[in-house]
Amino acid sequence: MFLKIRRDTLIILLLAFLLIVSGRSMAYMSYASSNGTDQGVAISGVIIKGNDIVPTESIRSNIANVGFRSGSYIQGDTLVTSKRKLPLSEAIQNANDAATLATLPGTQVTPIAAADVKVDRITGIVTVNVVEDFSTVQVKGL
């Protein structure tokens, strides 16, 4: 049950495979080498954990409004955005408050009771752990 493949077809397939693998490895190497900036550690992403009902994009946009978005960076104990500089501890507290203000789409219901924001100062990854508690939600107009 051997497949008949001509030699020139096999060489073309082998070269295509090598080009794909080398392109992927070059893309990874360029991404890995560009992690740090001259100013500090760039904010590389926001990871959100613990949400079941509230959409991730709603929480992510609230966190981005605080300053944890692409283009911002951490320089020592300061978060530097395109518009301002603020202490990292204050930015984390603001992010905690902003994450609890995330609502269900189309409503004013805010089911997030608590949030915990952690910032890795080496990689620039922001991790947000949220706790949804529907027993504390006050719904008006029903």
C-alpha cells in the first residue's frame, strides 16, 4: 500500500514544510525577543478568570479604560499610559473597582461581587479573578 509520489513532488513538499517551519520559528523568535521596551515592561495581555455570565469583553474593556491595555507599560512601580502616569498600586485598585462595574449586556445588572487583579511585572500579563454573586444583585423595575 505504498503511495506513488514522484521525486520532484516529494522535494517540493519537503521544501514547503521547511519554509513553513522556519517561518513559524522566525515569527516566534521575533515575538519573544521584542517583549521588553526601552521604557519598561509592556502590558502584553489581560487574562480573565472566574466569569460565567458576564462577557469577557465587557470586563476587558473596563480594565483597558483604567490603563491596562496595549501601548501601556510598567516602569518600576509606575503604570505609564498614553495619557498619564500613575502608581501601579493605584492602577490595580482602580482595575479592581472597574471590574466590579461590568454589567450584563443590555442591562444594568452588575453581578460581580469582588475582583482580584494581579500584574506580573516580568511578563506584563494582567490576571483578573472575578467572583460572580447573584444573591447581592439588586434588580429594580420588576
